[in-house]
Amino acid sequence: MTAPAITVHPQQTAVDAMRLMDEHGIICLPVVDYHGRLIGVLSRHDLIRVFVRADQDLADEIQHDLNHHFA
């Protein structure tokens, strides 16, 4: 673990988290709220899982987002 800990907030993107992990050579990031309280841990495995999905799952998610934002 680094000191001070390298953390992310829930509102940050997966790309932000991946960049931090890559820049600092770490495989897990604590997720903290704006008070600095731990609310979870994000691993490299969690991030990879976002991108390793069936095409139809991705298409469904994109369609859902489009419907939600432009409806």
C-alpha cells in the first residue's frame, strides 16, 4: 500500500481508475467518499470485466443509456 493511499471516488470513470493503477503500478484502489471514508475496493479484475462482455450486453447497455439520456 502506498502512503498516502491512492484512491478514487465513485464518480470517477473506469478510465481514470485504470490510469491511476497503471501510473502507480498497483492492482487495487480503495474507493472513498468525499469524507475520505472507505466504501469499497476496485481491482484490476473489476475493470477488465467491464470490457470483456458479449457484444449484445454492450449494445443493450448503450441502448439503455441512450434511452435514459435522450428520452
